Amino acid sequence: MRQRDDMTFPFEEYQRRLTELRTRMADRLLDAVVITDPENLMYLTDYQTTGYSFFQALVVPLELEPFMITRAMEESNVHARTWVEATRPYPDTGDAIQGLVQALREFGLHSGTVGYERNSYFFPAYHQDYIHTAFTEGRLLDCFGIVEEGRLIKSTAEIGIMAKAARATEAGMRAGIEACVAGVSENEIGAEISAAMFRSGGEPPAVMPYVVSGPRSMIGHATWEGRHVQPGEHVFLEVGGCFRRYHTAMMRTVVLDELSDSMQVAQERMKLALKEVKAAIRPGLTVSDADNIVRNIISDNRVGARLITRSGYSIGIAFPPSWDEGYILSLNQGNPAILREGMTFHILPWMWGVDGDKTVGISDTIHVTADGCESFYTLDEDFVCKPEQAASLSSAVVPESSTVVVPGDGAPPDVTDDTEDAPTPIRPDVAEIA
């Protein structure tokens, strides 16, 4: 290991992670592991690149120094970011798996028991078929989860990094809420959220913000498509801020009107679910119990809404296509896993189908403490109501098309003939993360 002091965490943090991984390897009688998941590479070495669609792997022997197999272009990331000293790059015209097998032989691992992440998105089936054919003298075993076991519990340093991501999340959400006015396009709201996150020190998230208005809120995982927000509608926002690839996420809802009876019920149900589950969360509580608290409260409503998903998921390091660690641990019914200090969750008691045609959400990202939990946020949970927007454009025809025609000078599209009647979003000041 090459000691350095310019990585995301202190060098000792990476030493600890590697030592704990090797302890788990020894327990499984593995001579080496081949790690291909981008989040796991980041966790162990601080390595990151957007070029992870090309094969890359960290090989960790039980005793020898680790080494990396990367596309030649990505080798610079190993030297610029990580403690890893040995690399075996392959050219664009080369064979990545052949290079991996040759490197295993070079380092004397060709006849050993080697673990690999069978469930990794970025170790595709045809690569796995190839290595099983070519690695003939040793034995390959699935070791999926061997790194994730360490990632599940965040250190104090990781909690600190996530707090910086949370500042970007809050800055983006505040800007998005401010931008929600009748006549504005979903695209413009998304632009304000993104600009605020990045100006506050946030970095490119694994998923861009979700921005949907009115009936489009019933489309799962939809985001902006140019639709203009209509007077009296609601806007559903979900923002995931990022710092050093660590994420926190948040849902909020904006109503361009007074709260209807149904929306009032939805707001109070979600706030109660968050209050009750956060009061109950502590080391030793089962995942299933946490899920049941949220699910039972959300399900007990008279507005036709449902919680159609898990009620939360682990969150931390992430690369596209997702910002969550739900594949490691999700808050689901029947899961007997227990909560432990240092776990971090995005808890989402959202409600799908209020009055049959509206999805709304209030959510929180928390970390489990020694005797409870703490939120990463300070932003109020209530729906933001803007009753002055209920009829602000009532005399105008607001286009609902998902096609936005932007004038040549880059100005936002006009939504009325009288521009003085069409409010434009104002960017709030945001604090620097650093």
C-alpha cells in the first residue's frame, strides 16, 4: 500500500477496511478475491471513474499486495486517487479477462481458491463464462457481499462525508421548492435543483432529481419531461445530493394551493410514520419491525393511497444507475436482520394514489446511533403550500406539452402573452459545503 494523505478518508481508514476484508476472506477460506463492483472499488481504494462500463477489477490476495486490472485509459485514476501500486492495464483492443487470468498466474494465484462477485452489474455473464473456462487450475467461488458486509456500517468519517452530501441535498430541495410556481416547466425546476446542489459543493449524483407535477406524479421513477406546472397542482420532488460518491436523499411535496382534506391527511400520515419509526429505531430493532411501523401507519388512511414499495433502504456510496444500497439491505417485511449503530437509511413513507391520481412524499435520511437515530437534515417536513399560485394563471392557457421550445438566446419559454403575470423561479443563496 502506498501511503498518502490526499484521499477521501485518512489512510488508516483504508487499512482498516482492507484488514477486515481479509479477515472475512480467511473465514471463507479464500486465497484472493476479484472485486468488480464500482462502489466496492471506491470503498476499498478511493478509486472512481465514469468509465466503469469497461471491465475493471481489484484483486486482493490474502497476503500479497493487491493489484488492479483496468482499461489503459483508466489506469491514471489508480495512480491519481488510490493507494494501489501495482496495475495491469489492457488496451482497447485487448482482452480484459485474459489479462486478469494472466495476472492471477503472474502473482501465483492461478491454483488457489478465488472469490468473485457473481452478482456484480459490471461482471457480465459472458465475462464470467470466459473466466470459468480459462481459470482451469484453481477454483472460483461466488463471494458476493464480502465487501458490502463492511460497507453496511458507516464509520464516523463516513457519516461526516454524508453530512456534506446532505447539505447539497437540502440546497437543491430548497431551490426546487422555490422554483415551483404555476407556468414553470418541470425542466426549469430540475435546473434550479441541480444548480443549487452543485453550487453548494455537491458533485454529480448517481441519479438526477425526480421532478413530476400533477398527474405525472403517478408514473413511477419519472422525472422532468418539459411539462408546465398548472395552477392548483402539486409537484413531487425527490433529490439525492452527492459528495465524494456518498449520497443522502429526500422527498418533499409542493402544493400550488391550500391543502385539500385529502392532502392534509396524506401529510399527517407521512409525518406520523417518520416520527414513530425514528422514535423506534435503535440498535437491535429488526428491519421487519421498522418496516411494519411505517407500513401500518401509511396503510391506515382514508384517501386511497398505498405504500407500494419497501419503506426504506441503506444509502451511502453510489454510482449510476442508482443512489441506494438497497441490494445490501432494505426495510422490507419479514426481514429478520437487525439494525446496528452506524447504519444509514433513506426512510420513505411516501403515498401512491392519493385520491387515485396523486403521488406525494416526505422522506428522511438518518443514521443509527448508539441509542436511537439522527437525521441528516433540518428542512421542515410539511408540504409547502403556495395558495397564491392556485389561480395566478387562471386567465391564461398554460401549455402542458412535454416539448419545450427554448428561444435562441437561451431564455426560458414564455408561458403566457403577458410575461408580468408569469412568475419565474428565484435561485436562493446556498452555503458552501466545504
